[in-house]
Amino acid sequence: MVKETIKLLDVVALTQDLTERGLLRGQVGTVVEVLAPDVFEVEFIDNDGRTYASLALKSDQLLLLRHDPVKVA
């Protein structure tokens, strides 16, 4: 399995529920800032373009989403 680095403006999904923040596994957000090598500020926006959550998350809490095919060597 290829381990890819999450970077600024990547689209990610939560891998766990964060009920205290009103977020559930699978919700999709965008990386808006890299805070540390494995910590990212992720913004969650509704269909009307309003931010409903923005918080720092570790890479193990995130799944990098892909829109294009991945070339495997």
C-alpha cells in the first residue's frame, strides 16, 4: 500500500467519530493549514459554503481522498 503525505488543500475524510465536535466518521473536509508534520487544520463546509467546523487533526484521523487514478509501480 502506498503511503501518501497529506498536504495543503487536500480533500480528506474522518476515520473516526468526533461526537464532541459534532463530526462523524466519513465526513469530508479540506486541509487549510499544515500545523506540524502530522497535524493539519481541516475545515468542514456544508453544501451552502458555510464552515461548520475547523479543527486540528492528526494524520491517523484522516483518509486522503483521491479523484484521479493512482499509478502503482
